[in-house]
Amino acid sequence: MSAYGLDLQAKGIVFDIQRFSVHDGPGIRTLVFLKGCPLRCPWCSNPESQRLEREIMFIASNCIGCNKCLAVCPTGAIDLDLPSRVRREKCNLCGKCIEVCYAAALIMAGQEKTVEMILDELKKDNIYYRRSGGGITFSGGEPFIQQDFFEQLLAGCKANGWHTTIETTGFTTKKVLKRVLPLVDLVLMDIKHMNDQKHKKYVGRSNKTVLRNARLVAASGVQMIVRVPVIPQFNNDLINIRATANFAHSLGAVKELHLLPYHRLGQKKYGYLGRKYPFEGITPPTRSDMNRLKTVVESCGLRCSVGGA
């Protein structure tokens, strides 16, 4: 335990750390992506974030055909005829294939790290946080999936005097949310659809927990911005966007809503994981489409930006 009562040796699975972000909270920020998510959104641009356990990704375009992975695999999980290269039911995630893959065709999605390891990494950019009014943003997946590890990370950030932002689907219990909120300066809350049945059909879970927790955050006094991923054939109709904006406005504390247009930047990752991209053939919304929705949001009394800020 540290002087702040932190468990610096608490462990969790992180799949990425991105530095110098300016779109996920104020100032210059470092983004920490925690693995695991309760939803299965078919448009997800980070499919490697969905499962809590580590996963091996195979980037075929990097492969030089040395076959060293085949030679070192202790379980026979490497199959040179398989597009994803790895028979996942046989793989024990020992990482030996990755160690000998100098071309980086095989990579591990997710690394086990301690709170201390992550804080040490974040400290490298402390000067940028101070000078820009930035800080740390936790994302995923859904960071609340690893709730104890997540809470320790937040406490460590506050002990260092850093501004903390969380990007969340809102899927957690009231008890956990109330415990974590005192460690958070800004909540970026996804609201994907106001219709519960459609929400269940597309992402696999009810929206009732999301809306309940949005109310809880708003009542807590913690700053909150609502975010809506704008997905064709799912939630991009004027009725739903207006309903979402009206709900956000009704919370009182929410003054801003961000519309995040669907994109296909993560499509290749599905192949790296041996999965089929579920949203094949869906066309991203045009700038005109997004501006029309932006006008609807603003008519409901909220500031609105397209693409976040």
C-alpha cells in the first residue's frame, strides 16, 4: 500500500495507452484503455476491447512467412492455413509465438499491468497535463468492468493531482458508481438509443441502467457530457436524436452533447481476431447528415459538437 492508501500492486488488463490526445476531455490527455465490455455493439471500432481476457491478433500483411511461430507453439495452436493463424480453442496465451515474431504479425491485445506501472507511465507527461489543463481519460471497452482496478487507478491519479475523465457506457451498479464519482472530474456518457427494445436488439442489453446512471451522475454535481454514436440504420433518425437531446437537457446539469459519426476505422481488427465484421456494407453518415442532427440537438437547448471535443 502507498502513502495514499493505494494498492499499487493491484492488477488489471490494459490494451492500449495513447498519449497527447486532445479530443477526450480538456487539455492534453493520456488515454488508458481497459479491456472488457458488457455490450456487443456491431459497429465497435475496438473489438479487441470487448473480451476481458487477453487475445492474440494476427496481422497478415506483416507476416514474412518465417514460420517460427509454428515451431515454438507448445499447444499446436498455430495453423498456417487459417486466415487468423491461431486456433484459439488450443491457445494458452503463453506468448511464445509473439516473442519470435520479429515482423510483428502476431501481437497480444491486452497486457496485465499494475497500478504502479501505469502511474509511472502517466507521470512522464505530467508537465503537459499541468500546462494545458489536461489529465487522464479512462476508456475501454468499459472501464467499470474492472471496477476495483479502475478505482485504484482513479485514486492514484487524484493523488497525483491530475484531472480525471471517464468514457463510459454507463453499465455499472449504483453502489460502484457512487463510490467512484468522487474521484472523477468529467464523465463522457454514451447514450446509444432511447428505445429500450432497439437498444437490446443491437447491443444486447437494456438501456435502463444507462439512463438511471445518467440521472445519478447529473445529480452528483460531477460534470457530464452526453455522447451519441451516430449509427445508420440504428439511431440516426431525427426522432431518436431529439428524444436523446431532450433527455439530456432534462437532467439539468448537462449542457453539452457530442454526436460521434460512425466510421469503419476498426474494421480490419475483426480479421486480426479471426472474426467477421458485423456491420459490413453500412455507409458512414455524411457531413450534411450530421449537421442536420446537430441542428436538432441545438434546438433542444444544448451545445452540440460533431466528433467530440
